[in-house]
Amino acid sequence: MPAQNVNPTRMELKKLKKRYATSRRGHKLLKDKRDELMKQFLTIVRENKKMRASVEERLRNYYKSFASAGASGNPKITAEALLAPSGRAAVDVDLSSMMSVTVPTFRGEGIEVGINYGLAFTPPGLDTALEELAKLSGDMVKLAELEKTAQLLAAEIERTRRRVNALEYILMPGYLAQIKRISMKLDEDERGNTARLMKVKEMMVEGQRKEHREDMFGPEYD
């Protein structure tokens, strides 16, 4: 918020007008940024909603397959088969910029669910469940990327909104109030100076008339 106590001078008025113009430009840029962030955010949210529905549906199928495998076989043998899992779980993370927001990019193509148990004593449904989990892992990584991106964009939208509101409702009105106050003070001083100049001019004209009358009629005329 601009300072309340400033000298009512033309120099200060010029500075305040310059700051107000800068604030207006910044306000417009921040509003444009906020609007574009909202567009990006809504796009990400829609994609996230669609993918989450798909992932949750596939997870339900995976849990059904796993529960079916556990029910059709010996639970102890199933637990021992999964005790030492094999496979690979590598997720590469890159960073990119989206409207000046640093967002992550996850790549989980390297995730594999391996099978390191004998197939003779385990239920066949267990293999199916693990295959479904392997297919699902990449989408789960992508879903994590979308949700983290949405979270970061939402935080940036909130920060941008606060800045826009601060400019619109605090800083810019404060500058306008100061500009109005100084302008009124300068106009008042200008009117006072004009009145004094007119009074001095009137006195000078009256003095000249008096001197003219004295020259013509003598000092006793008045």
C-alpha cells in the first residue's frame, strides 16, 4: 500500500502516476496469467478425473482377481509366493514449466511386475492379477503426475489471485487516493497563487492610477 504521508509536490504526483500506471500494467498481466492458469488447471482436472475413474475401475478388477486367487488356493502358499517379489520399479522425473510454474513429468515405462514363483502350486488367478497390476502401473504413475500438476497449478492460481486482489483493492485505490489528494492540494495552491497575483496586479494598477492622478491634479486630488 502506498505511503499515506507524502509531500504534495508535482514531483511526487509524477512518481505516483508512474507507479499507478505500472500497477495497472501488472494487474492486467496477472489477470491474464490467472485466466490462462485456470484454463490449464481445468484441462488437467478433466484429464485427471477421466484417468482416475479408469484407474479405480481397473484397480477394482485387480483386487477382485487377487481376492479370487487367494480364495481358490492355499493362502500360505500365495503369501510365500509373493514374499520376495521381482521386477523393476523405475520412475524417471523431469521438470518443465507451465505458465512459470515448475511441474513434474513422471515416466514409469520401466515399471515391471515380475513372477519368481513356481506355477505348479499357485492359483492361476494370481498370474492374471499380477499381469493386470503390471499394465496398470504406468497409468498410476501418469495419474500421480496429473494430480501433482493440478496441486501446483491450484497453489499458483491462489497466489496470483491474492496478488490481483491486492493490486485491485489495496494498492491501486491507494495510489488513486494519493493522486487525488495531491492534485487537489496543488489545484488549491494554484488558485491561491492566482488570487494573490491578481491582488498584486490590482494593487499595482491602482497604484499606477493614483500616480497618474497625482501627476495630473496634484497630491490633494484624492
